[in-house]
Amino acid sequence: MTPHMLTRSLDRSAAIFLAVVAGCGILIPLSNLLLPAGSFLQVPTYLVALWGKYVCYAILALSIDLIWGYCGILSLGHGAFFALGGYAMGMYLMRQIGTRGVYGNPILPDFMVFLNWEKLPWYWYGFDMFWFAALMVLVVPGLLAFCFGWLAFRSRVTGVYLSIITQAMTYALLLAFFRNDFGFGGNNGLTDFKDILGFNVQAEGTRAALFALSCLALIIGFLICRAIVSSKLGKVLIAVRDAESRTRFLGYRVESYKLFVFTVSACMAGVAGALYVPQVGIINPSEFAPGNSIEAVIWVAVGGRGTLVGAALGAVVVNYAKTFFTSGVLAPYWLFMLGALFILVTLLLPKGIVGTFNAWWDQSKEKRTSATSVSAAAEDGVTEPKMAE
Amino acid sequence: MNVMDTRATSAMLYLDGVHVSFDGFHAINNLSLTLEPGEMRAIIGPNGAGKTTMMDIITGKTKPDEGTVLFDGVTDLTRLDETRIAELGIGRKFQKPTVFESQTVQDNLLLALNVDHSVRGTLFWRGSKAESERIDKVLETIRLTEARNRLAGSLSHGQKQWLEIGMLLAQDPKLLLVDEPVAGMTDVETHLTAELLKEINKTHTVMVVEHDMTFVRELGVKVTCLHEGTVLAEGTIDQVSSNERVIEVYLGR
């Protein structure tokens, strides 16, 4: 029957997805490090960094699919959680610079010396320790999502209104982080990183390791999402998505469910941002730009929402296209193409790439099974031609 | 009025002097109604009589402007939200069948079961034998055993109505509110639904809103006729349908 096929096909695409990500995560760094530069199979370092960026975007897309695809919460401000995770990692990397900065101050990052700050603001305490920064990568986005969600979901803000206030949230953060006196480097953000855990962030080995770690994070994130959506809680989420008030009348506290996935999703986005920053070497307030969050939603729509695999695939495909088109003569038109892509996908491919493929696969499988049952019936000596059911 | 030491009434459901208006339109006007434990009551009334609004008030979707709504003699329903009221044991079937279309029949019932509905409980949920036995039993009652693995969205209209009644059974509430259960059903299906509700009534208190007079007659229970948000007549179907005012506003003209 159809739902069984659905789960089976999901398992199939999940297995392929995990194999591909694990394969890339192992083979690309190995090829980059072990093969001689310039050889046919050697992946150049700039590509490792670029693909590492895509993998981080894929984690962000996964986190959006968890809330949008399964629970119907369309967040147009998820880039904020990504950027907050990135800033937490950036603060650690800034503290690692130490005396190697332009001003050579062992404690204060360059921009603080430049602003004539006497001492480190309290909210920078602890970021010299990796474990603390890593904790904050989860805690800061998670806490913001929890507070925001607690207020929004309890007041039953849904649909387009929720989308608008998430957008406002990321815009407010953008403005705040632009300010020099906010203490996060203002317009320039955080950059000129040197070390991560004692390894040079620019070194090939570090880049390869960061790429492998990003793939590992994508796999873990995917498995967590899968565990959530295939539990009974996942069924409740879909119920909320499809008929919210019905779910309430069954005695489910809808706001708690939304709050739970929203917070988990924000933590995942934070991890994506934290892996992104050392690979691109900079984090600045433009990461909070509302456009970034909208773009991330487009990745999910293109790949197929409510499929997890599709979200990750969409992120990679759209970003590959972006890299390809923005480096040629078509560069000024990229935003128009992105907009057109979104409209086309909405009109022609509402289930996205993976959703459409799954539907097609199930359909053709159903045809094949019914065809075999007809021929089996014929072999059994049934004389009367029967319609396949 | 909060939880009291003694029950204010023996009724399962007690509405007294309830008023609701939307932008000056009096949807419910001094409505008073009692439902005894174990009773089945049919509610009839022309369109706009306030039948659905009354259910909205009982289930916490709409807050009344004034009046008393007591459940089980002790609980003031006007202070609680939908989730809390559902947890207390009031289940509702909507006028338009509302099932979770993208999930299977079986999963619809699983979601409705009155087990732990907390986030943690559902995240770490493991199916038990007792649960699947209950689902099997409900499937049998609503004649959907064959369709258990089909998506609820692919069911016929009548089957969706039954599935929703099945979800009420799985929820196992003390009081069932059933809004137009036979709308769009064939005669055979209507008859079967009446049988089903009578069966359910053996163990549950039921309130049925319905337009179909043949169906109401078949249920053979006390009937309340609403008009402009207030009770117009109450009694057996014969008493009510011979009441002149009822004929005037509802049956005749």
C-alpha cells in the first residue's frame, strides 16, 4: 500500500543520502590531502572550502525543513540563528588571535582596541575556551528561539504573521550587530582568524578536517531530524501542520510541540553557522539580512519540503547554481533568476525535486506491481481478463 | 467559580444563561441546557440557530460573554482552553469531517488515543499491545479495518465521517459532541451511523447536532430545538415536531 511504499522510499533515499554525504566527507578531504596538486582526481583546496560552505547551508536547510515541512512553521528569519551560532564561533576565533592582532593586545580583539575600550565586555567572557563557545553555539540560538517561540506560539501567532515577525527579528538583530557599541565588531564583523584548537584555520589539513566535520554534522543533524519525524511526535507535528485546531481538540498542547521543534531547529541552524564561519573566515552583520533567510527557504522549496533529503539537496543545488551564475556575465541577474526559480517551483513542482521524484517512483512501482499481479494471474490459468486493481 | 467541594449539579453538562455576541449579533441568547450522564441528546434547529457556536463554547473555542458552563458538575469550562477541555474528557466531531488527510487511518486513530500527549511522551513513544488492540477494536467498530493503511485523505466522505467518530472513540471521552454526523451520507450509511451512535451511547454521554429528521427519529432520544441562540422546544421528536413554534421557524413555512 501507498504509505508503506512511502516509508520504504524514504528509507531508500535516506540511505542513499547518508552514503553520499559520508562518502564525500571521507573521499574529498583524502583526495585533497593525499593526491598531488594538479592531478585529475585531486580536489583543490578552494573547492573544499566552497563545498564545505554548501554542507553548512544544507544543515541550515534541514533545520528549516524540520519546522516548515513537518510542522508548517514558515520562519523567514532562520538566518538569525545561523548567524548567532556563527558569531559564537567567531568570538572564540577572535580570542585565539591573542597578541598576533594588529595592535598586539593579548586580551582585547583589534576592533575593541580601535574603539579605545579598556576591558573586555562581560559577554565576551569565557569565549577563549572552546568548550564554552561550542556550548554557546547551541545555547544562544536555542534560548532566543525558546523565548521568541514561547511568546509567539502561546499567543497563537501563525501563518504569515509568524513569518513577518521572524523576519522582523532577524532585521532587528542585523541593525543591532551593525552598531559598533554593541561589541561585536560592527559593520566589519569578526575576521582575520588565526587558529582553531591550535590549528591554523588557513591550513589545508584544517580545511579538510572542517569539511569532514561539516559532513559529520549534516549526518547527525539528519539522523536527529529523522528520529523526530518518524516518532509519534512527528505524526503530531504533521497533524499540527494539516489541522492545527483539530489537534488541539484531541488534547495536544500545540504550542509546546511547536516550541520544541522550533528550538531544536534553531540549535541546528546555530551549529551550521558555527561550522560555516571558520571555513569562510568571516562573520559580519550581513548574515542577518532578511534576504538570506528567504533564500534558505527557497532551497527547501526547490529540494522538496517535508522530505529532509530534499532540503539538503536543494541547498546544494541552488548554491551551486548561485556560484556558477554569479561568476559569469549573468551575475547581475542572479536575484531575478532566484525569484523566477521560486515561482517556477511553486507553480510546476510544488513538491520540489525529491517530493516529485518520490511520487513518480511510487506511482511507477505501483504500476509494476499491478502489472506483475496481472501476469501472475494469467499464469495461474485465469481465462477471463481481469482489470488490475 | 472554581472547583467546589460539592457538585453544583448532577448533570454531565450544564449550561445556564449563556450569552455570546459577535459584533452585535447575538449568536447565543440566554441559552440554558442540561445533559444528564449517560444521556444522548439530539439538537436540531435552522441554520444560524447557534448549534455550532454552542459546541464552540463547550469545547473552549469561543468564550461566552456571560453565563455558566459546567462539566461534570464541578468544572467551569469557560475558564479553560481547548487542550485542557479535551484532556478533561470532551471530544468533538466537526461538521465538516476533519481528519489528518496525509496520514493513514491507523495513525489518525493512534493520534486520537487518550494516552500521554506530552512532547516527551510522544517523542519516546513505543507502541504497546494494549494500544494496538484498542485501535483494532475501533477499526472494527467503524468498519475501516481493511482501510487501516490507506491515507485518510483517500477515504470516501462517509468513511471520513466514520473515521472521525472512530477518533472520538479512541479518545474515549466522557462526553461526545457530534456535529452533523450523517451530512452527505447515503441512506444505508445513515442507518449504520445511527446504530453506531446508539452503541456508543451505552457507555458515553452524547450530544448530536443534526438536520436529518429521519436520522433523529431513528435515534429515538430527547430532542432540543434551538432558534436564534435559545431553546425553543424540548421533548420527544414527536412533541417537538408538533410544536407550533417549531413548525413555524423550522419545519414549516
